[in-house]
Amino acid sequence: MTHLRQIMLEELRRRNYAESTIQIYIHTVEHFSRHFHRSPDQLGPEQIRQYQAALFTRWKLCPNTVIQRLAALRFFYVQVLKRGWSVAETPYPKKVLHLPQVLSQDEVARLIDAAEFSFHRILLMTLYATGARRAEVAHLKISDIDSQRMVIHIRGGKGRKDRDVMLSPKLLDALRVYWRGLKRKPTDWLFPGNRWHTASHPVSTKVLWHACQQAAERAGLEHKHIHPHTLRHCFATHLLEAGADLRTIQMLLGHRDLEETTIYLHLSRRHLSATGSPLDALPIRDKESRRRAHEPASPGGGRHRSLCRAVVR
């Protein structure tokens, strides 16, 4: 496996795949090999079929994750082993599109205020204020904060693309407070690693994950299943509700296709309420009106009832 692993690493890197993708692809092939207790070059279409089924039935993975695992195996067999790959024998499952969880602005404020540590607080503020992915926030450098132009440079984002996002004055003030509180000033990374924030490497993305989880629990929002990407969804949805156009949001998020950004139209309260339900246009009567409409009409109406009362007396 060592020789094959080395070849696969070389093939992935010479195609300039992202480091996170490389790790996932290598892990997938290793997992595939361990599952059958054989070297992957000794496995074929039948084992791939069984493995794909096990991803659903045994490990309960979602279709989108299974697609990623199959892409890793396809890369290994086509680019490393130079074998053919039959799409007919290994069909990709249909993708499932779920609407992401979005918090209200009050809930985002509760989440940030519930951060246990000041370091967690500034991480949460940066996630929400920029709409950046957790890896992009973790790899921010001091030089990426441009207070003159009031922008933050996101470098090497998804797809190896750079972009600029707005620098909120409130975030800038919070970053300055954070900077003054550091006992040892970093020279490169904005958020250095280790518990004292003095490492020569950036903070782990797991720290951002735990910051969200712990703050959500302290804020009583654990039922919302909040993670760093939730704040990215909140950023986009709240901008849309405030009147920002989709093209601007696409650029801020770094989406390649505008279609990716249109999902936030399904989450924006402003756009959902802009069009009324057709039910509101129907001439439906309320319960009292229906009751009156079905009452039998008595001869003479009210005059007849008055005469009856007089006779009884």
C-alpha cells in the first residue's frame, strides 16, 4: 500500500488538488482496502459494488458523501492503476439537497455572547461577519486584514480561489481587542494554534467546530445542530433579507455558480413573504358565516318570531 499511496499522492498533487481533498481520497482508498483485508490493486468491480452498498447500509452515509467516496476510488483505479471504470457498473447515487439550518439575528447574537472564551468569541464573530468557511478563517493571516480599504482577503479558498469580503467595523474593533489581549503577538497567522496561541501554525479547524458546539449548548441552541457552516448560511441569508443582490452574495461566498447561491432564496423571510399564498385570495367564509348560511329561513323572519312571542304571552 505504501508504494500505491505514494503514487496516488503524486497524481493528486500534480493536479493541484486541495489538501483536504487529498486527505479524503487517501483515507477512502485505505478504508476500502481494510474493509476487504486486501491490497486495493487486488480488488475489482464486484468489491467496489459491495463497498458502495456497505457505505449506505452499514455506515449509513448520506448520498453526497458516497459520491465523494466513489470519486476517490475512481481516481485511484483510473489515474493510479490505469484501469477502466464503468459508470454502468458503479452508478453514482442521486444527490440529496437539504435546506440548511439558519438562525435568526437574535439567535446569532445569543450564540456569540455565549462563547465561553474570548478566543472562541472572536472566531464566531469572524465566521459570521465574513461568511468564510472554517478552514478559510483558520488560515487567515495578519496581512489579510486590510483596515485601510476595510476588506479581508480570503486566500486559497475552495477551488484554490482568492476573494475579498467586507471588514465589519465592529469586527475590526473586536480584532483589535483580541490582538491587545495576546501575550505574545503572532507574526504570521491571525489565529495561531495551541492553547496559548503562540504556535507557528494556524489554529485547527476542530477548534472552530468546538467553539460553535460549546456556545450553542451554553446559549440553549443545541437542538439547532449548529456548526461553523451554519454561520456562513446565516451570513448569506441575512444579507439577502437586508436587500443584497444574489450576484454580490455569490462573490462574497466564493461560489463558482450562481445556482449554488439561489438556495438562500428558499431561506430568506423577505423573499418567502413577498409572494402571498393563493389561499388568501379565495372567498372562503369563516365558521360563523357558514353557520348563518346553513340556518333554515323561517317565514316572516324576525316579525314572525315577535308575533309568536305575543301569542304566548
